[in-house]
Amino acid sequence: MSKLIEVKNLKQYFPAPGGRLFERRFIKAVDDVSFYIRKGETLGLVGESGCGKTTTGKTIIRLHEPTAGKIFYDGIDITHVNMLPYRRKMQIVFQDPYASLNPRMTVGDIVGEAIDIHKLAESEQARKDKIYDLLDKVGLNTEHANRFPHEFSGGQRQRIGIARALAVDPEFIVCDEPVSALDVSIQAQIINMFEELQSDLGLTYLFIAHDLSVVKHISNRIGVMYLGKLVELADSYELTFHSLHPYTKSLISAIPIADPKTSRNRKRIVLEGDVPSPLNPPSGCRFRTRCQYATKLCAEEEPEFREVSAGHFVACHHCC
């Protein structure tokens, strides 16, 4: 399969207030990240809150302008081009279904807004039919089109957000923690719907989450981020059962297991300390301040993000 999305040495720095006179400080939200997503696959992106995964997703679709690096869509460099033609191809489903929908607009107008902007309906009836079809795709009824967002539950609101993303027939969707604000029972329904839509429409996903147990079910490959850096990237099964980076191993050890006996016998890897500030990240390896294997080399030299086996990339001096 060919690459649909590719990012090379992507950086996203945000200006930070404070500091000494004439000193410019930056929050290094995304710092030199490279990966690709093949057509029709799902790449999961996981990590703690503040690691830069959401910023990565928003920068790829240019909701943030990248500080440095390159973004390619289907082989074309889109880092500095006019994004309007690509807004039809690239969409996003936001994390918070309560804040991402305009409370003054009906569901029909929310879903139909992109149809109007891109002039995708020849008549009012065609627009209405398309809206009804989109609502049906995400498991809502046609009468829901005349209601307002406050009349729906969190799971239903997220379905509206997904219908809005699908309105322009996109090829690529950034799913920015789309189930983190929902009940566990609803999470499974939404994830199953994402998989069905991918199968029916041939969609490509960047699925962002902090919960590895959710990501491993939907993703073909998984990338792990820590403090703005990609520390490991591999096939979903490979990463889950043969992880190499100490941070990835810690995340995997936190995944709940339904069997009490197995759960009791499993050793939980608990990380010491707090995540350092992206304003002043540690020298060398950014994970070294919380890593039990850290040495002098880790403080002096940043580990290269390299391929250690077919499709398995890791950034660590000691794990392989």
C-alpha cells in the first residue's frame, strides 16, 4: 500500500510567556517527529497528557502551522500550500463532543455546513438527502436533524461530530481522543463504528488516545510519544507483545486484564517522578529522568529513532 500521509522532521513550537528581557522561550510541543500512514490503515498515537500527540494531529491537517519539517499528502508537499482543496480530503473528529458543536445550530446545519462551503449539493433537497444519509451512517435518525446539540447524550454528540467529518467525503481523518470523554460501554460502540466506516468508505485514520488498551484494538500500527518525541513505532501486535522502550513497557503494564489470577501475577512498571516541562526538556534522552536504565550516555546524547527490525522503530541507547 502506498503512503497517504507522511511527516518528516515535524516541529511545532509555541511561544511561551515570561523569561528574561528579550529572551524568547518556546514550548516544544512536537520536536522532530517523522512517520507515515499508508492508505486504508489506522496509525494509533499514544502517550501521557501533554506529550504532543494532539498537536501532531492538528499540525498534520494544518490547524497549526508547523514550525519546521515537511507534511506530505499522497506524495505532494502540503506544508505551505493553500489548504482549502485539502480540507475536503482531511478532516478531524475532536475530543470533546460537548465543546466541539455549535449550541446555536441544529444538527442538520452542523452536518450541512461543510456541504455548503464546498458546494457539494446541487439543490436543497440534495443537501437534505445527504445530511439524512450521513446521520444514518453514524446511527442517528432523520428527525435528529432538527434538534440542537444539548438534546443529545455524549455518545450521540460524538456521532454528530463524526457525521460532520464525513460530510465532505474525506480520505483521511484525525481522530483526536474521540472516545476519552465517553462511558466505557459507549466507547466500544464508537470504535466499532469507526472500523465499519473505514471498511465501507476506505478511510485512513490517525487515532490519537492516551489509553493503549483502546488504541491496540483499532490500530494497524502504534506510535508512542513522550515529551514531544516519538520513542517507539511498530505493528500493533509487535508493540503490545514485544515492546522495547522502557516507557512503552510501562504503558503496556498498565493495561487492565480481565482475568484476576493473571492480573495478580503481572508486575506493574510504575514510573518515578513527573513529566519534565516541554519548556526546558532534559538533555539527551527526554525519558532519562524517569528511566531506571539511564546512564551518562543518555544525558549526553539523544538516541536516534532507528529501525531495529522490519517496521519496528525505537529511540533508546540500551533497549536493543
